[in-house]
Amino acid sequence: MSYQRPVFRHPSLSKNEVGFTRADYEGAISTLCAGCGHDSISGSIAQACYEMSIEPHRLAKLSGIGCSSKTPTYFLGKSHGFNSVHGRMPSVATGALLANKDLIYLGVSGDGDTASIGMGQFVHAVRRNLNMVYIVMNNGCYGLTKGQDSATADAGSINKSGSANPFQAIDLVGLGLELGATFVARSFSGDKTQLVPLIKAAISHPGFALIDVLSPCVTFNNNPGSTKSYDFVRAHMEATATVDFVPEKKEITVDYDEGTSRRLKLHDGSYIQLQKLADNWDPMDRDSALVALNEARAKNEILTGLLYVQPESRNLHGLLNTVDTPLNELKEEDLCPGAATLDSINQGFR
Amino acid sequence: MNSTNIKDPEYFHKVVDCQYACPAHTPVPEYIRLIAAGRYSDAYLINWESNVFPGVLGRTCDRPCEPACRRGRVEEEPVAICRLKRVAADNKTDDVLMHMPKGPFAPNGKKIALIGGGPASLTVARDLAPLGYEIHLYDDQELGGGMMRSQIPAFRLPESVLNEEVDYILRLGIHTHFKTYVNSMKEVLEKDYDAVFVGTGAPKGGDLPKLPGRWDAADHIHIGIQWLSSVAFGHTDKIGRKVIVLGGGNTAMDCCRTARRLGGEEVKVVVRSPFKDMKASPWEIEDAMREDIPILNCMPPKEFVIENGKLKGVLFEKVKAVYDENGRRSLVPTGEPDELIEADDVLVAIGQENSFPWIERDLGIEFGKWDMPVLDKTTFQSTLSKVFFGGDAALGPKNVITAVAHGHQAAISIDLYCREKDLFERPAPTTNLIHMKMGIHEWAYDSAVVPDQRYKVPHAVKEVTLVNRKMEVELGFDQPTGFKEAQRCFNCDVQTVFNTSRCIECDACVDICPTSCITFTANGEEEDLRTRLTAPAINLEQDLYVSDNLPTGRVMVKDEDVCLHCGLCAERCPTAAWDMQQYLYAVTKATKILV
Ligand SMILES: Cc1cc2nc3c(=O)[nH]c(=O)nc-3n(C[C@H](O)[C@H](O)[C@H](O)COP(=O)(O)OP(=O)(O)OC[C@H]3O[C@@H](n4cnc5c(N)ncnc54)[C@H](O)[C@@H]3O)c2cc1C
Ligand SMILES: Cc1ncc(C[n+]2csc(CCOP(=O)(O)OP(=O)(O)O)c2C)c(N)n1
Ligand code: SF4
Ligand code: SF4
Ligand code: SF4
Ligand SMILES: [Mg+2]
């Protein structure tokens, strides 16, 4: 019965640097449909956090409403979490982030949650460069409400009821680039070798890191004619480059060919190692990313991988010049320094 | 790697670790499920078909299945397979008789002689009698059962249990010739038997004939197995207060525990080798120690010390184990002074040998190394075509379950031989795969995996057992505990069957699998593949299940090693590419027993 998961794990599970095994990053057993792409993304998130030796209590999961937004229950069961209102995860994230800048924030949303009801919130989260990872589990439909076309469904894509979508799709990575997101990537739930390093790089990035992950809805949008099905995505996927994430402490031992590879140093000292770069694409040049995206679209290809990164980005706290101590740790005497201090400030205006 | 051929009957058989390790290939998980369902008689019959002595074996089996059990690789201890068998035997009802073959059987005109009445011969008798063979069983003892009767003490195996299971066979119309020692094979061959089976065991106990003093106190120095059978048949009923048992095997454990019950108050087991190298099963050692019997190690005997013409004790040297670079052990003196341990009686339990003084060497039955008969390992046929061997007589001292396994195979050979068929055209095993799916989250087996640790079998108190040599020590699981222990079984016979053409490579099975068994990856040589899986496949005894090529060019690789058979992969698979299917595997017997 899949409402019970056995307690046993592989006997040779190894521990990471903070003493946890991969099992310590699991959550409750999933209640999503068997074969849902979202479950694989949950697996990749858990894997990335395990590999990065993140202590679970240092991370907060935030989500809205949707099958995708339910997933935080199914990974990192020992982390903080807030399941907010439909499309309102960015404002909850903004509040949490301002209150405590010391946590790692992981937002999980759906294409409906982000590109329809939550669009107004999403764009401001990007604009303010919140220091968070923002994962969209993109299946081109409203899975939870039985598969209506969403705003990311491609024009002409055929849904389970057989009708073609008449509307233009919103391309979330294009939009993210346009709005000035400082880390933009796209991936596929079924490609963990690409997705896990991207999540790790996104966590290391000091600003808003958007990953649009194509994640087939097996129940409502995995039919022939859908452009978000397993078969279609596999057949049309192209990558900007293969991605490796190299943590800060690890020495790079493999020799990479300078011409076809590139190493990007991230803010925290870790690296993204890219190999077999696409022609005329520079991961630090936003325009080249937009061009590459448009060219792929014209060729009916789905461009995946890292698209753009600005390693030294100034996030919300930098832009607002907040104090180093998280707000929630400031005591009354810090926030309200007393009459004498007020007097001396007032003296300054005389 | 090539994709796995699951049509090979041995592939899924091997996944059922316990059944594969059992010499008679008893369908263990099948009977364990029946016990959990309270169907004790059915569980008993499943056993009876395969191993003939479920009640005996549920108490005394060497249990090669348990070290093999998958559960032992996932948590501390394997399923108590052996003691569950006893639960079936203890709780069965008389309806088992209705399902056993019943005579009289129409004679087929062939006559078979079985020499020796141990488990090997009795198995041959059971398998052949229903086919109409006239079977004559010869044994020098008063009753059937061989060493199960003469050696295994009653406090481990009550006589009533043995009698019941021996009778299930004898009532098939076997002609018994008890108290008849066969002293000439030539005479047997001169009679009109169509075939002869030798199941005479390994009846000769090891001795220390050259140890000084051995023959000066012969009345108080006994050969372990002779002494045990003399106790079993009531010829010996006491022993001195101080007893030394020499040897570290299971016979030594039975000797010391029997001595405790016959008046031995200070019984000590003294072993040449270190504790960890002792041959006795860990549970037998544990039981002896629980009866306040110290085990002294690294002390080889030097001489029997005689004082005033009377045994005073045994003088022991002190040694330690030293290992050379090949790991070969030698015992070297430590230089400490020798130690005299006093004793009124000494039991020598240092091994057991075959001995065939009654088989003339000019009959065409060839004997080879260590004076053992030259046999074909598959057919158990000797160099004289109508003579077959099995049990301890065939390959040296082993155990009851091995004797039974030999008996089944010898019976097939004898039947083929009597029908003038090729002995190497042996019947294939019966196999069957059955879908277990009943609903989205429902299977026809209990797929949930319980976290319970192994339950302990309760023992009767020492005050009672040590004064009565026939009082059984182990009390067996009661029904509720039997149920709980049965639930610990992973149902390894319910196989994960993969259908490549249905897989959409969504990874759902990979993500849900609690023990990281499944990987989708590029194919490669086995050695390389084993390192590239979700969890490295380090247990080389366990196979990798490899699919055909998938649309992405990858293959599905499942490491069978620690699969819990929980069925989650199949539940989470959107296309039913994974299915849970029960694999029934049965060694074909000369007679189909359960119909
Ligand atoms: C002390 C002791 C304890 C043991 N405990 C266990 C245990 O707990 N579990 C387990 O699995 N195994 C145990 N064994 C081993 C087990 O008893 C034997 O492996 C098994 O009984 C062998 O069966 P068999 O049919 O080959 O012969 P046996 O059981 O040895 O039977 C052979 C029979 O043939 C008779 N015989 C021999 N020669 C002749 C002849 N010429 N004419 C007529 N009759 C003859 C013998 O008297 C005997 O009755 C134990 C052995 C010993 C010595
Ligand atoms: C305010 C509000 N409006 C509408 C809904 C109904 N609703 C629930 S989930 C959902 C769409 C979710 O789609 P998406 O974010 O793509 O998630 P998916 O289930 O596809 O993963 C909608 C419209 C709601 N819960 N709350
Ligand atoms: S409805 Fe679609 S998105 Fe929701 S759980 Fe099922 S497969 Fe996943
Ligand atoms: S878990 Fe059950 S089926 Fe599996 S090896 Fe152990 S006893 Fe046999
Ligand atoms: S049955 Fe499937 S999910 Fe369960 S342990 Fe085995 S491979 Fe993994
Ligand atoms: Mg959606």
C-alpha cells in the first residue's frame, strides 16, 4: 500500500559532511499520481540538498496551491515550510526573507500558481531579486483541478480532451530574463543529471534563481499532441551545455577543454562547470541567452540547461542595505535605542 | 550486459534467497504466508512435500536458509524461518492426512531395497512407494529415523514428533526390516531387487586412539555418538559428576547437554580451536552455555591422566591461533603450563566418518578418496548401475535436510533407472508466475513491510529441563507470536517483473524505492554497471536485473540485493511497466505429492 513506506533503507547509504544520509532529506510519502513528474523533481531537490550537506533546519520551503505546491510535504520533512494561498507564495517569501535572512529559501510553484493567478506576485519577486530558489513545476495545465490548459500551454498543444490550445504561451524563462532575474535555467523532471546540479547552483546563487522545470502531468497532459508530455519533451530537448556543480572546497581535477567549456565562479566560492557550450551563447550575457532562446523556439526545440547567471547579483537585502543580523534576532534595545540616542540624533539635525 | 532472461527458471528462484539456499528448495515465503493466514495444515503440507520432516526440521534444521535470508542484509536478524516451520507443524490438524498419498498402490512389479532407515532412505521410500514400488527398508535399530532418533537428543526433538513423521512414510506400505544389520552387500545384490539405495549415514565416531592413557580408562572414555545413541535407546542413564566433552561441533553440544541431564554437575566443553572457529551452530553453543556449561578454548588434549588405575582427568596444552599470510591457521603453544582438568567421564566428540565394512570391494562398486563411494553428483548412481547412495553415506556427514534433498534426487534416478530411461533427462522444476494486483493500492499479498525485530523462541525453565532428558527445552512460538514473526518475511517470491515496452522512463519507481534498487542508466559491462547505480551493487552474489534498451537508449537496472518486495515501484508506475508477480518454484519429485 503506497500510503506506507517501509522504514528500511539501503544498508550502505553514506553520510554527508553534516552527518545525514539521503534518507534524512525525505518527506512524507507522496500522494500525487503515479508517474507525476513533480515527484522526480522532489527527488532531485532532496538529492541536491543532501549532496550540498545542507542541514535541514536551515532551509524553508514555500509554496502556493497546486499538485506542484503540495510537493514540499514530500521532501525535506525536517525543514521549515509554509504552504500559502494560490499564487501568493512570493509575498510570504518576501516577508520570511526580510524577517530572517539566514535561512535558505526554496519556493515551489506550478505554472498555474505562477503564470496565471500568481503572475502579479511573481514579477515583483524577480524585480526585487529576492534571495531564493524559485522552482516552477511546469506541466502546462492545472493538474490539481483536473487538467485545464494553463498559461504556459503552447499554442496548438492538444490536451487530454482533444482540443488544441488557442492562446499564446507565456515562456517563464523568457519573462524571467526580461525582468532581470539574475539566475535563469530550464530543465526537465526526467533528467536528474541536469536538474540536480542546476538546483545546487541555484541554491549557491545569492539572488533570485528561477528554474522552470518541465514536469509532465501523466494524468491530464501526457497524451499525443501535448507539448508537455514525456515523449515530446524528450524528443525536443536541447541543452545550452552540460552542467556540473563543483562545491567550494572541492578541487577541480578533471581537465576541461577551454574552447568548449567554461567555469563560472559563484559568489560563495563554488563553481558551475559548463561543457559543450552552444554556439554564440555566453552564460553571463543576457542578450545571448535571449537570442539562443528565440532560435531554439524557431526550431521547435526546448532549450534547457543554465541560460543566464549574474554571479555577483545584489539581492533585496543588499538593495535595501539591511543590517547583517537577521531582523528576527534584533532585540528591543537594538530596534528602540532609547531617548538618549534619539536626542543625539535630533542634535545632529540642529 | 545482456538483458536478463527471466524465463530461465533459476533467475527468479535465485531471488528467493531462502528457498534457493535450502537444499530441498522448500518454498519458504509461501508457507510463511500460510502461517500468517492461520492455514497451518496447508503450510505444513507445503513443507512436507519438499522436506518430508517439517516437525523435525522445525526444531533441528541446520537452517542454511537463515544466513541467506534477505532480511538479514537489511536489519539485524533474518526471519526465524526454521522456528516458523515448527509453528506449522505444532498447529496442523489431522486433515493433513487427507492430502497425503494413501495406499494401497497398484504394484508396478519392481522391488527396491533401502539400506539404513534415516531421512535419506525414508525420503526415497516416500517418493517411490506411491508409484507402486515394493520397498524394503533395512535398519539395525529398533525403529526408523536413523540419527534423528539415535543422535538428536529428545530435549531438542521429542520422540512423538519424530514418530509421527516417520509413520507418515511407513504407512504407505513400506516393508520394514528393523533390528537387521546388513553385513553383506553381495547378499543384497543376490536377492531380486531391481535397485538398491544405500542410506547408512556416517556411523563411525572419531576417537583419540594414540593419546596416552586412552586404553587405560576405557570404561570412562566414550565415543560421543555411540554414547548418545546408547542414551537414546535407554542403555545408558547416568554419568559421573565431573564430565569433560572434547570437541567443538554440534555433537559436542548435544553430548554436554545430555551429560547435564544424566547427573553431570560440572560439565565442561574443551576445544582445541578458538571460540570463533568452533564448528557448532551459534544457537547450539548459546543453548549449552545457558545450561551453565563453560566452553574452554585453545586447549588440545595431551593425555588422559590415570591415578591408581583410575581416570583422574585430562591434561591440556595451552595454544594460540597464529595465521600466516594466506590466512592459514596454526595452533602454537603459548608456553603457559599445561592444565589438568579433573573428570569422572570423558566424551570424545571430535568428528564422524563414513564406514562401509559391509560392502565387498569386488562387486563393481568403486570407492575413491577417503574410502568414499564414487558417485555421479546429479544422479547419485554408483559405478554399479543398480546401486545408489544418498545422505551422509554419499558425501560425508551433513544434516537432515541435505539427506532429504539427496533422497528426492535418488528417487528420481531409481525411477528412471527402473523404467530404463536416461538418468540425465531429469524433470524440469515446476514454475508459475501469478499476477498479484487486486487494486491501485491492493495486492494479493501483504506488501507492507513491518519494522519488528526477530522474536525470541521461549524456553522452558532449566530447573525442569535439566532433570528430565526427554523434556523439550524450546517451547516454540505461540500463534500470535508466530503471526508477528511471519509478518517479518519480505515475500521475496513476489517478484518485481519489468515490461520494457510499457516504461515511459518517468523515474517514479526510482524515486519511491525505499532501498534504492532501481536505476535508469547507459548499459555497460557488469563490473562497471555495478558501480554506477543509485546505490552501488557490492553484493556480487546477487544478480542485476537488466532490461532491453529503452527509448532514451538507456536500460533499467535493478539490483536484487536488498529489494523489500514492497511493491511500491509497481504502485507508483503509471503504466504498469512494473508488476508484482508471485513466482512458484518447485523441485519436481518422483511422485507428485500435493494434488
Ligand atoms: C549428535 C548429532 C546431532 C545431530 N544433530 C542434527 C541436527 O540437529 N540437525 C540436523 O539437520 N542434523 C543433525 N545431525 C546430522 C544428521 O543426523 C544426519 O546428517 C542425518 O541423519 C543423515 O541422514 P542419513 O539418512 O544419511 O543417515 P542416518 O540418519 O545416519 O541413518 C542411517 C541409518 O542406517 C543405519 N545403518 C548403518 N549401517 C547399516 C547397515 N549396514 N545395515 C542396517 N542399517 C545400517 C544406522 O544405524 C542409521 O539408523 C546430527 C548428527 C549427530 C551425530
Ligand atoms: C484562489 C484560488 N483560486 C483557484 C483555486 C483552484 N485551483 C487549485 S490548484 C489550481 C491550479 C494549479 O495549477 P498549477 O499551479 O499549474 O499546479 P499543478 O497542479 O499543475 O501542479 C487552481 C486554479 C484555488 N485553490 N484558489
Ligand atoms: S494531476 Fe497531474 S500534476 Fe497532479 S499529481 Fe496527477 S499527474 Fe501530477
Ligand atoms: S525475507 Fe522471507 S522470502 Fe525473503 S529470504 Fe527471508 S524468509 Fe525468504
Ligand atoms: S519492490 Fe520495488 S520499490 Fe519495493 S524495494 Fe523492491 S524494487 Fe524497491
Ligand atoms: Mg501545472
